[in-house]
Amino acid sequence: MRSETVSSRRTKKKKEGLGWLEWFRGWACVFHEFLFQRFMSSHLQNPFPLPPLNHLTCIVTGSTSGIGRETARQLAEAGAHVVMAVRNTKAAHELIQQWQKDWSGKGLPLNIEAMELDLLSLDSVVRFSNVWNARSAPLHVLINNAGIFAMGEEQKFSKDGYEQHMQVNHLAPALLSLLLLPSLNRGSPSRIINVNSVMHYVGFVDPDDMNVVSGRRKYTSLVGYSGSKLAQVMFSNVLFKKLPLDTRISVACLSPGIVLTNVARDLPRSVQVQYALIPYFIFSPQEGCRSSLFSATDAQIPEHCEKLKTGDKPICTFISQDCKQTKPSEEAHNVETANRVWEKTIELIGLPLDALERLIEGEEVQCRYGTYQE
């Protein structure tokens, strides 16, 4: 009895943030990528060369601008059937018309369409999944590209009640990935690709306070963004571990590098000016989409994922901006926290804890948002 009491007193205190050494290493990784990403990626061609992809169906979220726009266009030009999952379908249709016009005479018309998806609404995620799954068509690649970094802004919440970075960058893509598992299973071998960020190296997630409202941590947009990206990596690790090997569904996170995209429109004017003054260090969207295209099409990704899956601590592959396999942050390897992030995420997105297993088996699953049925 006495030993149990002593043991309980020695229980490790709950972690409330990164240690100073982890924090320092994280920022070192961020600055290293900023300063040397162009040098490290000098071996890559631009635009990124792709093989014929006529056999693939790909969904790309947030594909009317930036990295997503370039990703969707290049996949379509390589022959893939591309679904632009976007908030503004009018803008997407205008882009499709322009791309078809530019592509005229170079080959068959591009096989590309637009569907409405608003990641700030989990109801919208469920509706999108319902419409797509109703087709009973295979899905080969899901690219969760859409993201938000509202630098300098006050804390904002979605209509679902979740901090905006956490919802757009993590919760909504997580729900989308799970609800589309039946279609990904039909398209096996298939892939879930999450456009992440090197900023997850300085992120921290408290599964009991994912909205950062408890007061234990002071909220800043940087805290919101980096935490949401770390949560995505942790969730992806557990998702990858839980997916049966015979589904042949690969899961990968990636860093596109430091890219000048429409995310910059949310930055303070002074920061936007600094972005404009350092074009050498900043990737263009065409350069930034290379790791997405690599992750979606490289033939060795499934093999690498299979090797990771049989390791002692299964984690999903992380692709760097120079299209090489690397490791996520030290905190991302925290198995205990990752499992808690998984469970809390499932709760927040309104699914039962056994949703993954049931969806893989083709069973009906009820979601708190919308009315989901496979």
C-alpha cells in the first residue's frame, strides 16, 4: 500500500507545453527550412514532372488558389480525374474554363470538376462526403490541402464552436478523411495526403484544451496554427496505425516549404511587405506544390508506409519540402498524447470511437453533424 502511495505521488505531472530544448530545436528547424529550402530543393524540376495519371481520381481541398490550385491543375494535366473541393465553386468553375482553354490542342480535355466544401462547417464536410460516397466510385488520392493561418488576429471560432485554426487545419480534414474511407477503400491502393507545415515543430497540443480556452496557455495565432498542425500529424499517426494493412491505404503528411500563397493575405501589412522583399527564400505556389505531387504519385510511398507500419512505434511518413522522407517533430512521437488527440478529435467531430473500423467494413455510421450514411 505504501509503495502504491509513493508511486502515485511520483506520477509525472501533466505536460503543459514544450520544454525549452524542444522549443529551441523546433525553431531551429523552421529557420533552417526558411534559409536553405531553395538550396535543398535545387535538384527538383519545376514544374514537377508527373507520369500519366489517367487511372487516378483525386480530391484536392482548397484548390482555387496557392498550392492547391497548382496541385489540381498539374494533376489534371497529367490525366487524373480531379475534384476541386472548395468553398467558392464559382471561382473554381472559372478556373476550370481557363485551364481547359489553355490546354486546348495539347491533348484530351481536362477531367476536372468542382464540388462545394467549407471546412469551417462540419455539416458541409458531411454533405460533401455524402454526395461523393453516393457515387460508389473509387477514390485514389485525398489531398487535404486547405489551411488557414490568421496571423495577428484575435481568437475566432467556427459556427461549430471550435477555434478556427484547429477546425480548418485539423478537425474538418480528419472528419473528411474518415468519412471518405469507403471510397478510399474502393480505390485501394489509395492515399491520404495532409499538407502540413514545418511549424508543427514548435506546436503543442493539450487534448483537454484543443480550443486553447482554459487560460493555461495564452492564445496567439501562432499557438493556434502550430498546435493545429501538430494535432494533424498526431491524428495521422494513429489513423495510419489503426488502418488494417490489407486496406492498402497510405497516410502521409508533408511540408510544402515556406510558400507565398493567399495565406499571406491574412498577415499584417508590415509582414506582407517583408514577404515581398525576400522572394529568393520564399517558394512560389508551383514550387510549393512539388511535395504534394510527389506524395500523391511517387511509387515508393506505399512501400515506405508499409515499413513504417511494422515498426515499434508506427508513425505516418513525413515528406519534406525537398521531396525526401524525414521525421516529424519529437512531440509528434508522443504516443500517449497522440492517442488522446485521436480520441478527443473523434469526440469533437461527432463520430463514435469505433467509426474507423465500421467504415472500413462498410457499416453505417451516424455523425452528430449532418446525417451521414455510407
